[in-house]
Amino acid sequence: MRSVFQNHRNVSYIFMGSKTHLMRNIFNNPNRPFYKSGKHFPLGKIDQEELSLFAKKKFSDQDIVIGYNELNSILNNTECHPYYFQMLCHVLWELCMDSRMITEADIGKALDILISRESSTYIAMWEELTIKQKNLMVALAKEESPEVFSKKFLDTYGLGPSSSIQKALKKLLKKELIQQENGSYIIYDLFFKKWIRRTW
């Protein structure tokens, strides 16, 4: 593919993906054909205000009323991640077609529906993990951007020595259940994180 691209003139290619480590590997691994063949341009989360205005307009277009607090609740529950934001808004739209108004209770119900839909998948994923990996996932689900090798974090969740955590982190990264972000580790699937919090 690269040899074909190299012969093209006045053509730009954009490679996009949500799994950052896989995208980095494609372009930063010397053993891969696309090594150093493009510029890396990470896209952050969508601005809260822009996402809020977008949602308000879309609901308004359907004559559905949503207040400031409810909008903030949607943003907080989805952490401004476009995929989860759209999923939650879509279920809310379905729930509120009759009432034409979104309440905090509706948001809770929509989250219940979304997590319930995925629960069988989450159970299967969970059962494949070792005890150490499960304990680490619970800790990551409960903490925001933790210092995973700090004594406080390890002691709070009874995770044992940092060497064993390093091994668990590598396994979870390989399974694509977590990803590195801003020097810490986060659970990749936002609703899986919520499922863990509710279940464990």
C-alpha cells in the first residue's frame, strides 16, 4: 500500500482510529511499512461548551426540552467522548419522545439501559481476567488518573508490589481494556468502567 501511495501526487491520506496505541504502532514502529510516513495529530475530547450547544440544538429540533443541569449530567457521564455521548443521547431521545422533556431520572434510566445491553459482554470479558487484573480494573474504575505505582494506590486497593502491577498493566493493555493517557492508565470502555463500579 505504501509503495502505491508514494506514486500518488497531490493526494492526502488521513488514517484515523480511536485506539491510540495501535495508531502509534502503525507509524512509530520501525518494523511496520508506514513507519514515519505521516504526521501524528492527536484529537482531544470535544469542547464541553460546543458539545453542550450541539446536544441542546439537536434535542430542540425534536421539540425536546433539556435543562442546563441535565446537559452537564450527560457531559459528565460520557466524559465528552463523542461515541458514548451519542449513545446516551440516542437512548434519551427514545425515552423522551412522549414527555418531550429530559430529567435526571431519564439520564439514570438511559445509563441503566446502555449498561444492561452490554452486561453479557462485560461478564464474559471479566471472567477472562485473573484476580490481579480484576483488582487492578476495580481500582482504575474507582480512581481518576491514579498514580498506579504510588504506595497509597497500591495499599488502598491491596494490589501488592509494583512489579506484579506492571505485569497486570501489560496484560490489560494487550487485551485493549485499558490505555495510557496523560501519564496514567484509564479503562478504555467508559460503560465497562461504570459496570465495574456498579458491580464491584
